[in-house]
Amino acid sequence: MTSHWQTQLERLAAGQPALIAGIRRGVEKESLRISPEGTLAQTPHPPGLGSALTHGSITTDYSEALLEFITPVSTGIDDTLETLADIHSFVYRQLGNERLWALSMPCIVSGDAGIPVARYGSSNVARMKTVYRLGLGHRYGRMMQAIAGIHYNFSPPEAFWEAAWQDDGAPGTRQDYITGRYLGLIRNFHRWSWLLIYLFGASPAVCASFLRGRQGHGLEPMDPEGNTLYRPHATSLRMGGLGYNSEAQRGLAVCYNDLDSYLKTLKAAILTPHPAYAQFPSGEGGDYQQLNDSLLQIENEFYSTIRPKRVAASGETALTALRRGGIEYIEVRCLDVNPFAPLGLDAETIRFLDAFLLHCLVEDSPPCSPAEQLVLDENLATVVDRGREPGLTLASAAGRRPLAALAGERLQGVARTAALLDAAHGDGSYRAAVAAQEAKVSDPAATPSARVLAEMARDGLPFYRFGLRYSEHWGQYFRERAPGEAALAALEAETERSLAAQRELEAADSLDFASYLAAYYDQYAAL
């Protein structure tokens, strides 16, 4: 049965194609800096990249060695990718003999001590970012924090929201309407995100150094020397128990049925002490090894495949921003870095994501119960570990069914939104992107995870050698690729501006760190 919102979308898009032609998107791509030998760089953030605290395009994530590249909001896929390529080319001009690691799972690492925590300067906001990362390291280990990924930010244009709201009779406020629709998208995303893991997962194996001293991981050696550990049918180990997955957070039942419940649950997790974390100092005697001893230090510590977002004002918490203005866009967080693409993703992937997310938005999305969420979590874990297993079945409303059948049905729905996007853009690139994913369902060997394992086996490469091969290949590509003059000038200017902005922040601080943190956490109490 066709949903009301699918019918609405088709009707609106037929009359006004521009309503969906102007999808707004942005990419945040993480990459580890590595030595020529394939080990994690121990050098500080290159000074030629400006301030990691205030630079608009280049920052760091957990580690000083984990770069993060950020594109501005854009309505053009080619523009987004060109900007991301320019950032890569600019960065390579500052790296010396270092390279960017071309995979999500880390290069050769020498335990937690070999993963330097990111530093941002002496201001209060800088110290808060570093202390937060120290806390993550104590709670989950630094190894997990060395994993890289790609985040994709998505929002339909304002004109679409206005037309859809009016078409539905202008119920309530427009922002409440938008927030409700985004929450429906998120619930459906949780129902079907296993499909993205199958199609784009590219981390079926890890370097043995990543798991040194760790027992019960369930992986098997891929080579006689045991340099590589893997699961034969895995898709994205990054999204499973070895990656961004917290045992402590398993009991955190976050509800996406309404914004109030979402905010209330995360607020409680941030303000309620968690006994297991009391062992780490959180300000006693001036010793800050974490921001607090609660289950979450801040909302970013809640790991999820997708997040509701709103741009926050300076010093404002993410939850406060959502309370103030509702959901503005969503952030998809389950994409692996694709080693076969120079940027880690490509235009075909972005087009599929657009069609998939639009499909999640316009399909019926009933409230999700705790029981359903457990089933969805199980499906995701199954695809992470065994997604390409012949005959694999997943739970569905009709009982257990073959993954291939469920994927085929879901792709039919995505193809409908792809056709609307093609009509709006006047070409067939969106349907072609869906067809490319249908081919992966028909032939699991075409998935990135299968291609990674096949190339490693064919060429006798352990994981780190495979990663080094692509890191060197794309490193050479970006060293030879000259960024446009305007882009280069803009990045150089932003580098200088960011350094000045950091100095200004450090000079402007008037509160001691304890008072600064107290004022920050007062925002959560006021939610």
C-alpha cells in the first residue's frame, strides 16, 4: 500500500520538481594520519592545517592523528565532492611523508598508549574537548576511538517542508511538523539501516594489533601468521562489538517517538552518576580525567547510526539547540570509509543515500516499541557479522525471511524516490545508483566488504599491507592533484583565521574551568 506521504511527494514533485532537487547535504570524513610504514602517526596536528579547534574545514576527532574533513552545506553533489577533494589536496601539502589511512579500521597500533589524545589549546572550550576525549579513553579504551568513518548530513529544502506542511493542512507549528517527520525518518532508518551496512560496509577484517590482548572477539585468523583477523561473511566490523558499541549503553533505551522523550532520556544519562565511572577523577583536586561520572559525559557520547541535529550556538549544548528549535537535519553515521574511492565515498553512494533517506521520510513510520528495537538491533548485528552469508535470514513482521528478499523489496521503494529525484534533475543518475546496489544484492561478491577480502586473499596481503597499498595510491593521487586557486586561497585564509580565532578564545576566557563546566551543565538541568 502506498503511504500518504509517498503520494504527497509524487504529487508535489510533479508540480514543483525543485522541491526535491535542492536537497541540502554535507560530509564529515575522518582519516588517520600514518607513517610511511603504516603505523599511527605520533606527530602533533600539522601547524599548516591551522587550529583544530576553530578551523571550519579541518579538525581532529578523538586522536591528534585522526583528522576530520568537513564540507559546507551544499545542494550540489559534484560541488560537495570537489570541495572534499580540495581539502584532501590541501592537507597533503602539509603532511610531509605522512599519509592518510584509506580504511575505517586502524592501521598498525601499539595499544592505548600509542594513540595520542587530541589537543586544542588552553581555552576552556579546548580543555573541555580534550577532557571529554580522556574520558572516552578511560571508559571504552583508546583503540575504539581510532576507528574512522564518514558522516552524511541530509535535509530536504525549506520549500519542500513548507509545501508538505501546507498540503497536510498546516497542523500545529511548521517546526513541530518538521521535527515529527524527521523522527519518522529516523525510526524507519533504524528499521532498514542494515541494508546500508550490507551495501557499503567495507571493514570485514582488522589488523591483529587492534585486538592484541583482547579475548573473546570471535574473529579468526585470515593468514597463517595471524596478522589479520576477520569474519568470512562480515560487512562492517566497525559497526559491531569491536567498534562503536558500548556495553554500558546497552540499557539506554533512547526513544525516537517524540522529541521530548529523546531529550529526557539523554538528559538523564548525562546528569545521573554511573557507578562504574566513579573511579575516574572528574575534577577532584583539579584532576579532570573525564567531564563527569555519568553514563554520558555529553550527548555526543551516545553512539547511534543516526542522530537528529540542529546547528548549536556558541557554547550551547546539542540538546538545548534541539529543544530551542527542533530538528534541522539528520546525520547518518554508519558509513565505512571505502578504500576503492579516493575520497572514501563517491557520487553514486551519495545519490543512493539521498533516495534511501527520502524513502525513509515518506514511508509510514509507526512508533517503535522497546521490543521492536531489540529486533532491529539484532538484525543490524547479524548483518554486521554475517551479512554475506549464503541463505542469511533476518527478522521481519512476517517472520524470518531471506536478506536478499527483504533487500529487494526495500530497494523497490527506494527506486520510487530515485525516479522522482531523476525527474527533478532531468537525468537517470539516481535510478542508476539504485541499480548498482541491486547488483550487490544479486551478487554479494560485488560488495565492498567482499572485494576487500578477495583482494587480500588474491594478493596474499595482510590487512595493514592492503590498507597501505590504497593509502599510498590515493596519497599519490592527491599529491598530484592541484586544488583550484580559489579553493587553495580560501583554505589558506581559513587556516590563518583559525589560528587567530584560537588565540582570541584563549585571551577571552574569564571563568576558571570548573565554573565553565558548571555553567555548561546548567543547560542540561534547564531542559
